Amino acid sequence: MTLPLDILLVTALISGILLGYPVSFTLAGVATLFAFLGWFTGSFDMNLLGALAQRVFGLLTNDVLIAIPLFVLMGVVLEKSHVAEELLETMGSLFGRMRGGLGISVILVGALLAASTGIVGATVVAMGLIALPTMLRNRYDPSLACGIVCTSGTLGQIIPPSTLLIILTDVMSNGYQQAQFTKGLFTIDTISVGQMFAAALLPGLLLVSVYITYLLIRAWISPDIAPALTSDNVKKPPVSDIIRAILPPIFLIVAVLGSILGGIATPSEAASVGAIGAILIAGARKGGSAQLMIIGTIAFIALAAIAGFFPVRLQRTDTGYLDWLLGILCLVLVIAGFTAIIKAISITARKDMLKPILTSTMVVTAMIFATILTASIFSLVFIGLGGGERIEWIIKSMPGGPQGALIFCMGLIFILGFFLDFVEISVILLPLVVPSLILMGHDPIWLSILIAINLQTSFLTPPFGFSLFYLRGAAPPEITTGQIYKGVVPFIALQVIGVSILWFFPQIATFLPELIF
């Protein structure tokens, strides 16, 4: 009887992570150790590691994952340019006069920041520094205020564009293809980032609605925990300030998501648009010429429209005067656009923002890709030790058939969320369970969104929820860790409600992808 090295491998991995070792090094180190151990015991074929180079090359040439550093750059630029501060102040002034209105404004700002930055840590910290003290000054219950900030900050994981959704697209698409190959199909379907973004849009808005409904009910039952702001504390902002705070992020969201969902651009191209748009917004916010930034934006929009409807090909033999005029116009638009970009970059450099922006982008991107890369080593060794067959056997042995298997997997993801990050769960566990779940008949798009909401919950679950740590570092000294933990418990229950609604009404996730694609 061979040793259950696959089980010991998983145990060693979890132990190493809980001891505080870096995840990527733990994944690679434990996998390598057990590969040699399996080789010595005759339960692992070292020739399997020959596939590692192909996996690394596939990762580095993956068109889907190219969008990750660009979306991260977009989010970091908007975070450093203090878009969150202006949004919170403006929305707080708009909704502050109603009971629970300040909390609603925080949730709405969280949704807007989720669709424009998608970085949980930056959103939670920004709102912890700005919104939490404001809610406490206006006699909000400390636990409720902490729960609102933590939860609204995690919306960046489910509302597109989201790094989680991009990683999930790659994992689910590979699992979907594997399931189709297992069925004997050779003309296979894949899952695109556009489909995933479209599927996540309505469920993300559903969660926002659930949060707001809960807050309104609690404020109505217990007015003291979320009182309305007095007229002395809040002044209605002028229309110009509302437009200045809200319009640029919304325009950026429409440009990025609209180009992907409309089939105009690939995710990496749309991410490039988002990064450039964020740089232009930052340049305008930090003392640059707003008119120049607007001209640059208009120039790029006009250039995209001309390229789409009237493509210029000056190398053709039948080129006429109109073509040359159009070519000259495009050249002028390119010069105007690049002038605005160079001006915006120079402003961020003078304001000492450029270096932190690039550093944060590289750190986050390196962490994500290092985890994905080393997870490939881990999964290769785990499957070589027979772990894939064991996982498949466990899933098929669950009582209740396909529904029972899905409940088991969702529960396992939820429990792992107490200890692991969403990237680790996505690239370690999901490739093992997704093919079996799809073979049981679960729709891959619907399954993806269920898992995405479950992974989003991992940011809220004590004791290792990342949002809790982010808020702990940014919260005022009078806020205790116990109050933060207490505050997120109702919102974890709301996450379960959101998953339940999506479970019984899968059309919420599948309607838009079917309509658009």
C-alpha cells in the first residue's frame, strides 16, 4: 500500500502557510520535496516534471493574464490620485440627510471604486481613513460602520473589471475544456473574460442592493445605530463638484467595460484604455491642465472611431486626397493624445506619485504571477501523486448527486477562505474540482459566479480575512479588533443570502452573457 502522499502534500502546504512562510515559496518548496519523496517511494514519475516548462511558457504567453498588470496599474493610479476621497465626500453630502444615508454612500462609493480600481486593499484603507471617522463622528454604531467599510471594499472582487474574475476566467476555461475533452468532444467551447464580466455585473449589483436593503432595514428598526446627518454637518454640494467627482470614474468604467462587452476591444486592450484614462484623470486632478486632458481624451476617442469606421490605409495605390486628409487628421489626433499622456506622466512624477504607482503595480503583479506559476508546480505534483483521482472520487461520493457535490465544494472554498487568499484558492483548489463539477452538469458561467462570490467572502471571514487586516491598520485607535469582527458577521450572512438567490435564480448570472455573446 502506497503512502497517501497527496494528502500529506496538502497538509504540509497548509501548515507552511499557517506558519507564515510566503505562499509562492511554500507551494514550490513543498511540491519539490514531495516530488522527490514520491520518486523514492515509487509513487511519482519524475518525467511528469517535464511538462513544467510548457506550463510556464503557457502562463507567460497567456493573452487573458496580460490584462492583470494593466488593470492593477489603473487601480493604483486612481487610488494615488485620491479619487476615493472626492467620491466619499460628494456621495456623503448627497445621501447624508437620510437615515443610514452615510452608510449607503459608502456602499455606493465602494461599488464605483470596485468598477474603476478593483483593488480591495486600497479601497478598504481609503474608506477606513476617510469614511469610518466620519461615521463615528455622526454617532454610527462602531461595529456597523466597520462592517460597511470592510464589505463595500470587497466589492472590487465581484464587480468587473476584477483581477479575481480574470484569474477565474483562465482557471474555469481550462477546467471547462478539460471536461469537454473527457466527454470525448474535440470541438470545444471556451469561456472569455467578456463573458465572465457580463455574468458578474448583475450579481455584483445584486449584492449592492442586498447591502443597502439591510442597512435601510436596520436603520429603520434602530435609528440610533445609523442616524441621519444634521443640516449643520452636511451641505449639498454644487452640481459642478458632483460632476467633477463622479463623471470621470463613470466615464472610465463605461470605456473599459463597454469596449469589452461590446466586442470592440480585447480585455488587454480595454485594460490599456483604463490605464491611460486613469493617468489622464490623475494628471487633471493633480494640478495639470484639465483642458489638455479633455482634449487628449477626445483625441483618443475620435481616433478610435475613425479607425473603426474609416480605417486609413495610405499604402494602397488608390489612395485619394480624402484619405490623405484623414491620415493627417489621425496624425494630429495621435500627437494631441500623446502630448496629454506625457503631460500627465510628468505631473505624477513631479508630485512624487510615479515611483509609488510603478512600485505598487510591480509588487501586486509579481505576487499574483508568482502564485499562479508556483501553483502550477504544486498541481502537477499533486496530480502525479494521485490527488486528482482522489478529489474526483470524493466529489462523486458526496450524497445528493450534483447538488450535494456543489454544496461540498462551496463549503470547502468557504472554509479555506478563513486561511487562504483568493489567488491561492483559485489556482490550487479550483483546477482540481471544476472539471468534475462541470461533468456533473453545472453551467460553467453560473458556477464561476457562485465561486467568485464565495471567494469574495474570504476577504471578510475572521480570523485571516484580508479586509479585516486592512481596516485594522487604517481604523482609529478606539476601534477594537472585536468590533471589526462583530461588524462583518451580518455581512457574511448577507453574502450567503446573495449566493442563495443566485443558486435559485441562475438567470441572474447567465442572462447577460447569453444576450451579448
